[in-house]
Amino acid sequence: MRTLRRSRRLLIATKSAAPAITDKIFWADPYQSSLVTHVTRVAGADITLAETIFFAFSGGQESDHGTIAGHVVLTAQKQGRDIVYTLADGHGLVVGQQVQVEIDWVRRYRLMRLHFAAELVLELFGRTLPGIGKVGAHIAPDKARIDFAWPQSIAPLLPEIESKANAIIDADLAIQTAFADEPNERRFWLIEGFSQVPCGGTHVRRTGEIGPVRLKRNNRGRGQERVEIALATACGGQL
């Protein structure tokens, strides 16, 4: 009987100590660069937060850079529906402590612009070459890339794809984002009259913010084609 009561108390304590899933504010407001929140879990150098503006690597988009309570975030990784941030040893943070989160906004904004530029290019390639397969993607602050499985050079198509992408950008169209399945955190972006695409990254509000883009082919070997996407201007559009 004592063992049973002790097991029940342990179960209740474990349930009450389980933190809520991280609230990802970077989806609701990808333009927010500062946040005050609190720590929900500490495991050595790793912590989780009640809510966050700090994006973790996903879908090819690199993690944000920034600080939590003045400590540089070394890595940010998704674990289920939580995000775990690794700080330097000896950070001293404790569960329940209020902390300020800051992200490198210049870097984030470039990632947002390049991410959506890559989304446009991918969608246009799919329409131009039905059956082309994406086998990889990476969004960094200096450029984005998409890797395709395709038996021929995509170089002849780049001027057309670049022109169409820049036409959509010049049109300054509204970009909507929302949940397709909120319990499982599945999201999408939508441009009315163009496309709706599953995506969980951070995006600009309007295509005009991207600014002109340039495309370049990079041959990855037989049957593998890479298109690199670069921003032609330092900053597109106004916040």
C-alpha cells in the first residue's frame, strides 16, 4: 500500500512538473525581435522557454542567432513540439526565471526574404517542369539553394523562372500564413490566385519586401541540379 501511494505521488508530481509546449510566437509575428518570457525546463546547458521568437532549424531554414538572458544561444533544435536551446555551461538559469530573448533581426529578415524567394522559385519550377523532384533545400542569410533530381541541365529555364519570380515580387502581393492543422503544428502560406503551399518557416508579409532575386545553376553531378537564389538588393520593401 505504501509503495502504491508513493507511486501515485510520484506520478502526480511528474505530471505537474511537465512544462507546456513552447508557444512559437515567430509564426504569429515573425517581425518581433525581442521577447520577455520565462524558463520552463533546465537540463544542464539545455533549456526550454514558455514562448519563443527564436526559430530553430527546420525545412532547410537556418536557426536564428541571438541571446537568452544575455547568453548566446549556441544551438536551437526542435524536439517534438518543443524547442531546446543550448547555452554555454554555467549559464545559471533556473526554471521559472524571467528572461529576455533577443534575435539578430538583420539576419532574420534576410532569412525571411530568401525563404520566400526560394518558395516562389520552387513553385515555379514545379509548374514549368511537372514531375521534377526536390531532394533538398537550404536557406542561409547570404543565399538559398534548392536541389532537384532531374536528368538534364536546368540552366536554359533560369531566365524564365527568374523573370516570373521577379514579376510576382514586383506585384507586391500579400502573403497569408496560417495553420492547416494546429494540433500538429502544420502550417501553410497562401498567395490568392497563385498558390497555397505547406510550410512552417518564417515569411515576409508581402512579396515586394523580397526585392529582386537572381538565379544561378550549380551542377551537382549526373541527375542532380542545384539552383542558387541570391538577393539583388540589401533590403527589399519597408517594414
